Amino acid sequence: MRVADFDFDLPPDLIAQEPPAERGASRLLRLRRDDGVVTHHVFSDLPRLLSPGDLLVVNDTRVFPARLLGHRLPGGGAAECFLVRPGAEPGTWIALVHPGQRLKAGSRMIFERGGHRLEAEVLSRHYHGRRVVRLHTPGGAGVHEAIHAIGHVPLPPYVKRDDTPADRERYQTVYARPEGSIAAPTAGLHFTPAILEAVARAGIERATITLHVGYGTFQPIRTEEVEAHTMEAEPFEVGADAAAALSRARHERRRIIAVGTTTTRTLESLAVGDDGTIAPQRGETALFIHPGHRFQLVSGLITNFHLPKSSLLMLVAAFAGRERVLAAYREAVAHRYRFYSYGDAMLIL
């Protein structure tokens, strides 16, 4: 299958640059998998669009301010360091840096904000322009605290503005707990405490898993053939409560509704026992879901609208069919839905 088969036309003005004025006020496009019928709703309609007994599974990862802006030493030229994930050695990180051609092994950078100071040294260079960097603070102050004080919210590159203090709250789900992601699981951004309460009142169960979103979720596909693409591994954990809820739902033949592509990849990566039971699990997943994948757990999906020719769009197409998904996207464009991270949502059942 060709990557070009997952292209579509999107007017630039439909790429959401800001979150909706009120969390939970986004629009919701419902797509039926069996016949491709589309209906239009608002996200607060979700509890009545699901059924009592459904199991809603969310990803509770928390985004950290991974984007550091500063300057090079010596010389003072502008420098950017995007922290992707912790390195193998204490105090080191795998990072993307800019300007890449000037930041070779031995290069140093400094980042300052609000009285905090953080220094970085490039240790080595890896594939696709990545670096291993060592971070430290003068006087031995906490590096973690400095990152949080100095770092910027890692908004996606299609958001053509600087981050603001409000993004620290809006680019985070209301149920975010363990920190470790460089991007939000954006399907969850629509939920409010009131919507979650309405979901519970409607007899819909909720379970929580964790997948820390890394660069692999959003890395561009550099191959012409879909099957030639490989994903980078991302860490996940499914605890005892979530495993028990998944096992019950599976045994009772209740629907399992994944909130987001990261939740979907986690659930579809789990080992399922011969008796259908799911045990608590933790590890890494590099699962690339594309058309042809046979879904073992997920029977419903809540997701945002994704980039053309992206692995996320391919996952959605694997779940609902390429032609039906692209037809739904065309209808979303015609009805001027907002796209991508701060945009509107889809419910596929």
C-alpha cells in the first residue's frame, strides 16, 4: 500500500491554532464502521452516543515542557534543544537540536528563564539529527525543576505561534498524572470533569493506562510503501485495575472504546492469555497499525483529525477503512471542522 493513498486536501485555515474557548466545547463527528454513515454532534453529547456497559480507556500521561530555547557557547547564537527522552546514562537526554549543523559533539548551550539556568553539552550525534546531551545546573540545583521553570510547552510545528502560559494547562488532559510525554494524547483534551461524570452516570466504565508519547508517534513517514515504515518504541504501563477491567469487558463481550491512537496502540500491543484474560503489563511498544491489522481489543475509537500521510491517519484507516475515513475527512472539511491537536474530534463505532 502506498503512503500517497493517505493524502487529502485540507485548507490551512482549518488547522486549529488555539484550543476552543471552553474545554469540551469541540465538535464531534460520529462515523459508523459498518456503513460509513456520518452524523454531527458536540463533544458533550458523548455519553448518550455510547452505551451502558462500554469500557472507556484513557491515557493518563502528562506532558512536560520539553522545548528549551537559549543560545550557544561561545558566540551567543540562538539555540534550541528539544528533549525527546532520557538517555541511557544519568543526566543525559536524547534530543533534537537547532541549528543542527553547528551543534556537534562538544558544543555547549545555555538556557535561562525566571532566574533559573540550565546548561547542556552535546556528547554525540545519532540518526535523523538526534544528539545525546548532558544537562546540568550551576551549583547542583535540580535539573528537573530547571526544565520545568525554563522549558516551553512542546506545541506541534503546525501551531504557528509561540506557546503561552495557558498552554501549560490546555495542552494537558484533566486526568494527566505520570509525567513523560513530549506531546499530549490529544483525543483526551476534550474531556472535562463534568463530561467524565456524565459518562459514569450513563453506566460507562472507565479504565486508565499510560503510554508516554514520544517522537515516534509523530515521526514523518520517509518511505513510499506503508509497510516499509517502522515506529520508534514508546514505554507503556497497564496496571492491575485496568487489566482487570479489560478482562471483564472482554469476557462479557462489552465494547472497549479507546480514547486516542496512543491508547489504541497500547491496547493492541498487550498479550492476551489463552482464556482471554489480560494481565498487568509494562514495557515498550513499536506497534505500527495500518490497514490489514486485526484488532484484538479495541471496538471503538475517539480520536482527533490527523495529518495527511501520517501513521496516525493510517491507524484510523485500519480501524474504519481507508475509503470511509477519507470520505469522513472530506465531509469534516466541508463542514469546517477544526483539525489536529487543538481541533475537533471523531467517534468511530
